[in-house]
Amino acid sequence: MNKLPISTASPNLNDTMRKFGAPQTIIRSYQYWSVLLRPVQVTLGALVLAAHEPAKAFSELSRESFTELHTITGHIETALKKAFQNDRINYLMLMMVDPDVHFHVIPRYAQPRQFADMEFIDAGWPAMPSLGQINNTDAATNQLIIDHMLTCWP
């Protein structure tokens, strides 16, 4: 995989990133994107991939942002597989409530997963993710997920 610079400075946080708990939920920041843990865990390791550019449409992103996206999705998929052995991944670009360009990254599981003394269920498997049915986690559990994912990041 290509190695892209990981930003050591905090990205400019847009409203969507803040809604999903940034800066506390940021797992990795790159030049054009940040990967955040989704505070509401639809499935174990559910993420938000948020663009830094002030774009309200996917087509408004720069060519450089698209190039970086290729490498970041590889990093996400490698980390999730290593961390939780997901069966599939769904990338959802909904942007109805939160207009800044972002994806919900939902790892999918045919069977429940155990993590931090909890059972995580994928209520929608094998169909669409069930965004209304969540695995109740608290801030401490979410931090454990972040910490574990960091150890698995390429």
C-alpha cells in the first residue's frame, strides 16, 4: 500500500466531524480526510470517513482528495479486518442531515462479535445495515475500540 502522510496537526473540524465527536473520536487524520469512530456503534468498529475540504457534494472534492481516498480505504479495510475480522464493509454516503462530504463505514458481520466483554450484533445482516438498531456502548468502550484499531492500523 502507498504510504501517505498522516497529519500531525489537527484538521479543520467541520460541523459533521464535530457531530461525530471530533476531535476525541479521530482515529487517524490524513491531509484531506479523517477517520473517526462512529460514537453510535451500529456494528463493531463502525466509522465515519470525513473530508476536510469545505465540500457539500462529492464532485466538489479535489483530485488530490480522491487520490488520497484510495489509500485511506485500503488502510480502513486492513485495520478493520485485523481488528475484528469483519465479513464485508458497506460505505454509505448519506449526507441528508450532515451535508459535509463524509461516508459512514459499516463493517458487516455474519455472526456476533465479542469485544470488551460485550456482544456486538449486526442486526441487518445479510441485507442493508440496520442503522436504527445499535450496540449500546459508552465512552470508555468506544475508547477501547479506538485504541484497538490504532494497534491494527497499517
